[in-house]
Amino acid sequence: MDHTEPTAEERSFAEFRRMTREARLLSSATETLLRHLRFSGRLSIVVKNGSILKSGYEEGYFTRQQEERMIS
């Protein structure tokens, strides 16, 4: 079996997949801000040809206090 070294593009894509699996697509500053805000919504980012076309967010419907009240 012929084993060839991965190309630079294949290595880059493998790194992208690893970062996606580890949820490392956002900067740590953004993650810190979201944690501080107790954000519980959804972030979306649309990328085409390596450029961000659009980004947005949907806010969560419940705060932690409301969730705790619903469980009790």
C-alpha cells in the first residue's frame, strides 16, 4: 500500500475539523463575554470561500432563574 504524506490543504482541513470538534471556533474573549452574560442562545456563522458572509444569534427563551422555577 502506498502511503503518501498529507498535503498542506489536507492538514489545514484536519486542523479545522479538530477545532470544530473542540468548539474552538470562537475567540476566548468572545467566549468569556458570553459566559459573563450567561448567554444561552445560538450563534450562527455562515462562511463561503473562507470569508464570513453573515453571523447572527438567537437569544435563549429562558433565564436560569426561570428554568429553576420550572423544575421546582
